[in-house]
Amino acid sequence: MNEKFNNSIIKRLLSLCLALLFLLSSFVEAFAGTSLENALNKVHLYVKEGKGQQLLTWKGVIDADNFAPAIIVYRSEDGNEYPAYCANPNRPGVEDLIAKSYDVDVDKLDTDPHVWGVITNGYPYKTPQELGLSTEYQAYYATKMAVWATVHANYSNLNDWKANGSHNQPVEAAMKNLVAKGKANDVVYATWLAVNPKTQKAEVDSIDSSYYSQEFEIKSNVKIDSFKIVFDGNVPEGVKATNLQNEEQETFSGDTNAIKVLIPKKDDGEQKGTFNVIAKGKLENKAVMFGISHSGKKQDYYVAPIPFYNGDSIGKVTYYADGTTPPPDEPKEPDNPDQPDTPNTPDIPEPGKGLQIVKVKAGTTQGLSGAVFRLTDADGGIIGDYVTNEQGEISIPDLVVGAYYVEKIISNNIDFIAISM
């Protein structure tokens, strides 16, 4: 959703507040490059381990065909296997086919917060030992049955589920604990990466005055394994990405929370422009995908995704000379000697007031952190992606007078947003 804000108008207003209801949506728009959906797209599910023992009973039923599941997995590009959990127990699944495998299209995130809460607190995000269990089969079993009890009303009464023998009581406890965590969860975890400019334009660098520099904060709501910085657009010759000590790096470690972009100064001092700085990060992933079978008669699956994947975020570098060189000839007499001269710096925009965004939970004054908003200029150029802090606030100071767009990229829940200049 875009809202256009013109500083020249808003400066005459005390504030502008907009009440907006947002539904949970895919977070793919947060990234300029590879999204998780595109990274997976289609996965090939197969049986890793055939049907084992029935560890739990439902209403006292002993039925190994339905309550002793096979372990269904897919192999990702990193060579590892990750599990999938059936969403339609009343349909035949991978283990029921002769081939013991079939493809599902992974084209959207799971948006059920209760299912998300079950799977991300279950296997493979938690080890069997963290779940109080001993084997992979036990961990998969407990998570699978917790998904069933969460998704299907027929299986939702936890009193119907019992350990099949006292030795399986840890599996019963783990399954019911996962259902409780799923019910308690009311948000879908949307992974994001943001590049936030700390200032709205490059300044003379404090370490090396032969450069202009602009600092950017690197933020994410998950662990960043590593990231690279690339440039796009009208990039001046000699531009480089460095740490805050001006040391150029090709790859930055995940614990790096800020970088600098250095632009060489020209001898004539006449330079200006904008270009994009793009962070390409390898991010920890905690989203749950929904895989749709190619036949409506087969089971769909919740897919536990790869633990890391590539996400991009874009910031904008703005630079121009901080002054003009006086002409070598004699200065002309001013047209109006009674008035002071106006500096001839038409290319330097007039500083304006900052922009503030406040995001709170609907019906409360509780600030919501982790929401991502994108600020663009009137030409559609991206200034940066900004993340609400613990108070649900974003402050973007020193914007020049002009028109801007604010776009909500990620929102954790239905909310109220106030925007002021």
C-alpha cells in the first residue's frame, strides 16, 4: 500500500494519522532478489523412512496404517534432507503411492500462525533431545500428530490422544506441548533483511577526506550468516563498501551491523548523483512453506524449509559536492546591492523535517517492533528499508523537501499506523 506525502503540504499540518487494517501477507516483497518461494518453487518429496511403530493412539484406536507415519522429506540444494508434514490426512500421501514420491509446488507461505507455531517449535527446528525425545522418528511423529491436532477438528481434542504404552509417554508429552505452543502463537514469522541509511546523503568522510561516505545499518529479525554488498545504477568509479574503519571487504560476517559506502572525491568538486546499495544476505530461515500437490486427490504438505537462504535489501546512496568553487574572474556586482547575495547552489536540496512512523497493535498503545517500511522518492527511487524499533517507531531525519512514498513491506499483525512529518 502506498501513501504519498508531500513535505511542502505536510509541513503546514500538525500530523497525519492513518488507520490501516493489514492482513498477514507474503514477505517476498521485502527482498529485491531471491525470495524463499523462488528458492524452493517445487520440491520432490520422498519416503526417507518407512512406517514405523504406532507411538500414540487416538480414541484408543490401534491402526498402524494411519497412526504410524513414514518420514517424508525433500533434499534441498545444500544436500541436506528436510521434513514435510501432510495437511490432508484423509487423502493418500507420498507413502501410499507405489513410487513413494511426488512433487509439490511451493508457491506460498503458510499463513496459519498455529501451524507455524507447532512446526517451528518442533522437528527439525528443535532436535529430538530438545523435545525430550531420543530419536528422529519420535520427533517427527510428535510434530506430525501435533500438526494434525492443530489443523483438523476431528483430532483437536487432546484427551483423545494417549501414549501407546508407558514408554511412549515422552512422545505424548512432546506432542501436546507442541499443540499448546501452536495455539499460543498468533503471528507468522516473516524473515526480513533491511539496509537503513543512517543519514540521507553522503558527507565528507571523517577518516579519509578524499572520500564522501554514507553509513548504512544492516538489520534482520533472524541470524545473518554473512552478506555481501553490491552496487546498482549510476555508480561512480572507485566506489567501495567498507567496515566502519574504511577497510574494504568482499564479504561481511553476520555480526556486522553497519557498513560504509565510500565515493572518491573529484578534483573539480563537481559531482552529484544517486545509486543503490544492495545487501545480499544469507539469512537464517524460520518460515513454513505450503506445498500443493499436482492432484487434488493427493495430500498437500507443510514444508519445513532450508535453514538458510538468500535475501536481498536495497538502500539508496545520495551524494553531491558540499560547495562550489568561486569563478577565477572578477565577481559581478550584485543586481540588488541592498540585499545579501544568495549562494548559487541550486543543486543542493533544501533540508526538511524528518518523517516519523509509529506502528501499534490495533486497539492498544502497544508498539509493534519488526515491521518493515520502504521509503521511496517521487521518481520511485528507493531511499531505504526501515524497521520499527521496540517502541514500534521509525524516525527518518533530515529529509529534503519533496514528495515521498511510504510502503508497508512486512507487518506482523493487524495494526494501527500513524505517520507524521
